[in-house]
Amino acid sequence: MNTATSSSNIPNHLAWSIIATVLATCLCCPLGLLGIVGIVFSSKVNSLLAQGDIDGARRASDSAKTWCWVTTALAIIGLLINIVMFATGGMAEYMQMMQQLQ
């Protein structure tokens, strides 16, 4: 197997990691910062490839992809929560309910 051919097929998922982390943090909560784990694994892929560690680069790429999916799921959950909060009146309704309780 040609090393150059096999190493070019290993994606680092860095762009996905960064975008998912920013969106999840903005839409969800600080849990979105879990995407930093994906960014770390993504950044390891190219350095491992440069060292010639193809298997390590594949493992880092797979881990980065897993963390990208986790972070993307958090972003989607956060988006759905924001849509529900907006559609149901959100904080205004909550504040009104709290005032009635007092």
C-alpha cells in the first residue's frame, strides 16, 4: 500500500470541529465546549501524518469525527430548545409565572 495515497485519505475534520464547537456553545450552553476535544484530535491528525504514524492519524481522525458528531448533536439539541423556548414565550412567560408565585 502506498503511504502517500493512504495518508491523503485521512481527513482531519478540523473545520467541522471548529464550526460545531462554536454553534454548540452559542446555541446550547457551556457543554458545547466539549467540541474542543474534537479540535484537539483534529489538530493531531496532520502532525501524526507528518511523523509517518498512519495508524495514529487514523485513530485521531476517528476520535475527532466522534467528537464532531457529539458536538453537532449538542448544537441541534440547543437549536431545538431555543426554538421551543421562542415558540412558547420563553423567558417572558417564565418571569410572569414567577411573579404570580410571589
